[in-house]
Amino acid sequence: MREITLSQAVNEAIAEEMRRDPTVFLMGEDVAEAGTPFKVLSGLVEEFGTERVIDTPISEPGFVGLAVGAAMTGARPVVDLMFGDFIYLVMDQLCNQAAKQHYMSGGKLQVPMVLRTNLGATRRSAAQHSQSLQAIVAHIPGLKVALPSSAYEAKGLMKTAIRDNNPVVIFEDKLMYQDKAPVPEDEYLIPFGEAAVLREGRDITLIGTSSMVQVAGKAADILANEGISAEVIDPRTIVPLDEATLLGSVKKTSRAIVIDEGHQSYGVTAEIASRLNEKAFYHLDAPVLRMGAMDVPVPFSPALEDLTVPTPEKVADAARRLCAGEMIHAA
Amino acid sequence: MTAAKTTSKAKAGKSNADDYLRMYRQMVRIRTFEDNANQLYLSAKMPGLTHMYSGEEAVAVGICEALTDDDRITSTHRGHGHCVAKGADFKQMFCELLGKEEGYCRGKGGSMHIADQSHGNLGANAIVGGSMGIATGSALRAKLQGSDDVTVCFFGDGATAQGLWYEVMNMAALWKLPVIYACENNGYSEYTKTEEIAAGSIMARAEAFGIEAHQVDGQDVLAVNELTQKLVARARKGEGPFFMELTTYRYHGHHVGDINRDYYRSKDEEKEWKDNRDPIVRFRGYLVSEGIATEEEIEAMNAEIETDATDAVAYAEKAPYPPANEVDMHVYAD
Amino acid sequence: MPHEVIMPALGMAQDAGRLVAWLKKPGDPIAEGDALFEVETDKATMEVEAQAPGFLTDVRAAEGDDVPVGRVIARISETAETAETAGAALPEPSAPSETAKKAAAASAPPDDLPEGRSVILPALGMAQDTGLLVAWHVSPGEEVAEGDVLFEVETDKTTMEVSAEAAGFVAAILAEDGEEVPVGERVAILTAEKPTAPVRQKRSAAGVEAPQSHEAPAAPKETPATERAATPPVATGGRILASPKARRLALEEGLDLARLVEAGHPQPFHVRDLEALKTLQDARPATAAAAAQATRRFNADIHREGFSEFLAWAAESEGHADAPALLAAFAAASFRSGREHAPICVIVERFGEESRHLDPDRAATGRSAVPDEDAPAPDLILRDLRHVSISSVELGAEDAPVLTIMKRGEGLAVTLECGAGHLSAAAALELVSGFTGRLEEPLRHLL
């Protein structure tokens, strides 16, 4: 099977959907000729023209608002938000308007839009360009949240997102744009609410999102050398969340660690861990641990930044100790 | 929404008895609706708060009478007037205000989010300025899809303080979108005079983006309608966006509970507007003097509307609430 | 305010320093910065300077002493007189110097009592909670032989002598002539070696100290997460720490986690610990047999029992005679020594029926049995078999000590059986002798 980068996978997904459905269009800062600073969208304006690939001014609330209005009246916008950190700017349009229109109108209005943005630290971009804010939007009823962990997921999830009649926020790991993965030539979609078991195991379940899926995988490698068999699961979407797969795994292994690049406190890990505790309590032989980024603004200095995110070693260490029956807290 | 083009109700300002009567009727309907809604609040039958449009009828009616069902509007928290003017009916509106199942939003939106999609009303909005993006986006969609419908964005003078307006005006002007920004300047931003919250000129704000700006007496329904018809026609041809500043006045307080308000607005001023500049009284006089209707006919019309409203209120009061299992429906579209 | 002179912190790895030489004498005037004394550390000898001006007083450490870092060894006072007036004593947990040791003989806080064999005020055989310690026959520091009289105690009837159980030295006397001492309280300490600082004090000085004191296994607070503890914390208050899965499986498989606790298995328990538990439970018959060997058993014969008469008298004078309640009262009274403030619950089994009695020796006769739901677990079980022809029992230890009463000729036979862990030999003896004594002469119980 051919291998393409995450960037190419996203590009393909959007292009295919734009070909398929003329109401789909792109907007955001520098999406046209520049193809965004990450160059993900290069080539689209050549194919679809500036009518459907629209460069906007630096007006995040403004153009997200426009996307909401366009979506409410029959178009299907894909909005590019250059950095996930800018989600704070668009919260009213996203959470007060887009998320609630369907409900507030008693089901009469809908907002089929995709907000495409990114997450991930360790790029030396400092505190305001390195945040992973999926927890913030996952908290809002009416939004769906997808977290592709590789080129394969990125393409399948993006296509599903565009066809979904709800506002969907997709976070791509900005450090993975050049990472390759096998991606089928033929069309495929990845449904929302379906987790992927990337690796089977018996002793402990490692649940990772987005950038943390690879971390979990590497941790599993380390553990395998020590005779600990870790199961690795990627939920792929956190709203909706495939609880059944996660619970089934934890019931089998009786131990779990949830890893996400959002902050340690009040985050995605807390939600998933909580559900596992509630619904698999009597199957747990160890507490479910959360491992997120440190509760600090992302520091600039490389010596410091790299300390703030979960690493394979940290995950393996926690797993090892859980399997040994130690009473511990996560890092 | 690809409904077939309905016959445009808008005529180019020529004397047309039916149109005028309809305009008058719509204004009275708004006034009557608001009076009844106010009563519902005062008699503690209405949950939550609402915001009265009384006094501003000519703005909503003058504009909406220049639009078709395909044209869209976005509304504000003071949205009953827009809703009625764009063709909504009493029963479903009262039901929505009381949170009943038969309301326009199945009781889930309430006064501040009332929307009537079938007539192109994209909804009231509780966030000041919150619908400006939506209106502009609707216009973007029209341009993208080659549709000639126009979107009117209603907002108040207070909303000119929201940054979102400048962002969307910028984009509307850049891309020549078919949107008309209609600023209902009633002199007050909640409890504060407009001149204390808006520096410089409101008109100049639109003009700064190269958007053609017009000012009009919002209490003169014919003037409003005439201007709107011109701008809508031009917007359909791609000459938009446009801006209108309509000078008007709200008789009630900011919301229905704002009753003792002479600390920020004098009773004399209110009286002046009510006695001398009431849009309905003015238009009534015009209709009578032009021989379009007699006083008796007008009285009869008023009485009929009054009965409609009373019946609708009674209906809504008896109507059922949505069933409990609806509480988590419609969070997501299928 | 006098300034305290302390043994300073001497460097990283040292807890104490040897005071090599004083450079000033008590009473000398001191200026700030004067060298006061020399200290030898593992590296060198250093001079310690005065931090304040005044006069050197209250010197507490001598040349040659090893003084712990931070210990106050002197004062710099405003005047040359020592500050040792009432209440101004320097805090000294256990002063190592000669003078300090002598001073300790005057009075010492409870923690400072010498370690040795305790001498308690014995149970006096009657329904008595306290005894008057009339007179000591020995003094602190004296050597005694086994059987020597230590002190006299007066009961309501007579004066008893209490003798030494073994040879030794009187290291501490903890109650004075004329003091009322609760039964079971420690009144003296005997040591094998001659004590260097024998103690003598009143009861009130030391405060009440029950013999079965703070020797309870120090259960540390439940610290859920320390560093990688090799031995995780022990559960407090009987709570067992185990994972939810371990608990559920244990329940499903009929395994008792408490056995793991008894076996000293470190908590928290996980699923893998259930394997060990299964092995334990398989070994149960052996341990049961072992437990059986650890049963205590006393048999007593009462030739002339006064109980039936007493019962008849009670029926006549009080209008009712509740035999189980009275038996329970006798048993509880015999069990009471050392439990003055604890409730005693006695179950009496008779004619196949069970009655529960809470503190039956404390209420007026005829306290009614408490309802089952409110009653605590029994401390004593009394099996009244006088109505059947059983002449002896050997039932082994149960959950609480069991007194069984049977008919024997004109009198009664009483058997006490209890686990080694329930009662010490002495306590068991006290229980059974007190009980039989009351059955012989019940009227004394009332007086």
C-alpha cells in the first residue's frame, strides 16, 4: 500500500469531498495560494478557485461566524484555524452559536461545518502556539471532536467530518504533518465513535489520543521487552466516544492508563478515566491513571518544554508500577 | 433550502393599498403581540425574561416587507418584531415564549432564540452582535451558490461595540456580499445612552469599510420600506453590502422587568416619542388621509388582531410542554 | 530574657558533638562573640561563640559529654544567678550528663520510666475497682528477692501484702503511700540490673497509665501514595485495602481477605494475592488445630454454692429473679478489672435461648437484656448448663471467653475456655476465680 504524509492525507480528503459536493468550501487564513503555513492545503485553490478556497483576513471570530451562517443556510464550510490556541478567540461562534443552533431551533436549523485546527507542543512555539485544547470543546454539547493519530485516520476522519451535519472540530498534530503512513487509494471513511485497537495485550490498556498514540505504542514496545503485554487503543474521536471498546479492553486487562496531550487536570484523560472507573470498577486491579501535559503554560526553552509532555518512558514506568501493584500517582 | 422563488411581495414604493394595509396590519400585530407578551410576564405566566419591540415596529415591518421568504434575516434578543414581520404566526410564537412543544423551536429556544426557518428567519440571538457572523455567512453562501437572496442583519446601536461587526463588515465589503446591516438605533444600549458607548459616528463605521451607509427615520414605515427596496434590489445584483441606521425608540425598558427606569431615561422623553412619533399612529393617519382605509376599518382590523392574539395566548397556555424525553433530542443532527 | 546556648549544627553528617572544653565558667560575664566552649567534630575542633552578652548560667553539659546537635547546654542570662527557679527548667528530654541524671531521679515524665517488669495493683478478688496502697515495704533502688513483700494494699475487708514475682531491683515506684490505685494499674517497675536513676513519684504526677497501654501496633495514617514503598501502609481500623477486582473475585470464590491480613501479607491486595490466599485457606485445618492447642482452660468446683439461695432471696425481696442477668452480672464483675471504662457485653445461653447483657454488673440487679440489633459483639459468653446432665465440657476456644456452669453434686462446676489471644493466663485466672468466688458467696457481690 502506498504511504503518504498526514498533510497529503488531509489534502486528499478535502479535495475529494469538494469534488463530490459543490456546497463544500474552504476558508481560513492563507489557505489559498499559501496552502496554509503548514502547506497542507497547497494545490486546492488551483483546482477549485478562489470562490471555494477563500483567504480571510485575520478575523477568527468573524470568519468562524461566517462559516456558521453559511452552514445554517445550506453550505458546508471547512474552516481552517491556524493554531488550536486560537480556539479561545472563536468560542462564542463555535460554542454559543454553532453548537447550539440545532438544539435551540428544536431541530430545524443545522450547522454542518468543520473546524480544522491543530494541537501539540515540543515545537518550541511557546505557550500561545502549543496548546492542545480538545477538552475545552469536547465539553460543549452539540460539537463533535476528532483526533486523528496518523495519515490514515486523518483522511478517513476528515471525510466523515465533512459529511457530518454537525459542527466538527478536528485537531491534527502539528508535529506529524510529514509523518507517513499507509493510506489506501480507494475511498474509505472512518466513522465517528469507533476506536481502533492498534495492538492487543493482556496486562494493561494504554489509551492514547492523537500525538499520544505513538507514545503509547512506544511504551508498549518497552514493556514488551519486560514481559508486560500492553494493549494500545486509539479512540479516534472523543465526541462521540467509543466506550464499549475501551471498557471491553479494561475488563480484559484490569488496568488502564489514559494519555492525552491536554493538561493533566480537568481534561480528556479525566473524562475517559472517570468513565472507566464508573463502568469497569469491579474489573479494576489498579487505579486508572491519567497522563497529560503538565499543568503549566508551555515553556519556550527546549530543556523545559520536553519535560512537560508524556513520553514513552514515563508511560512505561507508570505501567510497570501499576502491574507490580504499587500504589502510585501519575506524573 | 432550494424553495422555488415566491412572488415577490415587494413593490418599488408605488402606492399599493394592499401592501400598505398589510404593513399597517403587521405593525399592529407586532404591537398587539408585545402587549400580550408583556401581560404574560407581568402576570407571572411566562418563564424567563423577554424584550419588548413596541415602538420600533416600522423598522422591522418596513424592512421585512421588502423581502421574500427566500431572503434571510437574523434577529436580536429583541426579536419578536422581526419574527412577526417575517411572517410568523401568533400561536407558534406564543407557544415558544411559554416553552411549549408547538413553539417554533419546540420550546427549546424561547424568546431569545426564536427562529422560523420556513420564512427565512435564522433566529433571534441572545449574544449581542452574535448573529452578525451568521448573517454575513448566509450572504457568503448566497454568493457562493449563485443565489440572489439577500440577508438582512438586524442589530442595535449597542452591538456596534462588538468587534465581530467590524470583522464581518470587512469581509462583507471585501467580497461584496449581499448583506444589509440594519442598525436599530433606539438611543440606548441597555441602560446607557448611546452617545456614552459609541464614539464618533455609527455611519462612519460602515463607511470606513467602503460600505454605502444610509440613515432613515425608523418611525416612518414608508421611508424605511422605500429605502430597503432600493438596497435589496441592488444587493441582489451584487452591489452589496449596505448599511442602514434607523432612528427609533423602544417604549418599554430593556427587558420586561425593567420597569422603574427613570434613573436612566426620563418619562418626558418616553412620552414625547409615544405621543408624537408613534409609527402606528402616524401610519394610521396616513392611511386614513390617503383614503386607503377608514377609521372604522382600522378599528375592525385592530379588534380582529386583538382577538387573534387573545385566542393564541389562550391556546398557548393550554398547549402541552414537550415530553421529558425530548430534553436530549436535537443535540446532534442526524 | 535569657539567651539559650545550643550545640550548633556541625556539618552534614553529624548528629552530636563532643564538648571538649568549656572556655567560660558559670557566672562569668560574657560579651557577644566570646568563645564559650570547644567542640570536637569528626573533622576538627571548633570554638563556639556567644551570640549575646550576659552571664553564663544554667550550664547543663560537661566536658567530655557527647551533646546532640540543637540541645540547649547553657544560658546567657542578665544576672549571674542561675535561672533555675520554678518553671524555668530547661527542656531536656533525657540529659546525658551526670548532674542531669541525678536530677532525673527527682521526677521524670512517663516516657522516661525505666524499662522493666511492671508491678500492678492486683485484682483483689472482690467487686472492687481500686485499692488503697497503704505502705511500701521497699524503696527505689533496693534489691529484692522473689517473694519479698513490696507493698500493702487495703481492700474493703482486709489488708493484703503484694510480693515480688521475681528477683530484681526496684527501679521505679509510681504511687505513694495512701493513694487509691485502680486495680491493674502499674505501681512499680522492677529491673534486672541496678537502676542508675530510680524513680519515685505519686500517681498524680505520672498520670494514669493503663498497663495495656500504647503498645498497640502503631498503625500509620493511611498514606495512599508515598514514593515506591516496598512495604505499603497497613490498613487502619480493620479496613482492608484491596483492588475492586480482588474483592469481587474473593467474594465470588469464597475467599476471606482477612486471612491474608492475619498472615501478614502486605496490602493493598491485588488479584495475584488471591493465589496466596487460596493456599492459606487450604492450610486452614492445620492452623485450626494449632489454635486449638492455644486454648486456655480452667476447671473449678464449687462445693457449696450460694447462688440458688441468693436467687430465691432476690425473688422474694425484689419480686423477680432474673438468673441470666445475675449470672451475667457476676461474670462481668469478675471480668471488669482493667476495663473500668469499657462496656462489657455478656451473652447468656440457657435453655437454648440467648440473652444479651450490657454492663450487667453496673446496673441495679435485674437490668433487662438489650435488643440484638443494638448490642455490640460479646466480650464474654456464659453457658448455663445447670439444667442438663452434662458434667464437663471441652469445646475449645470460641469468639469470646466462655464460662460454662454445670451441676456437680450439691454444688457447681465452672469451666472457663478461651483462646490464648483472648486473655492472658493471669487475666483468665482472675476471671474464673472471681466468678466462682461470687457464686460461692453472692451477697458479697452486693456489698
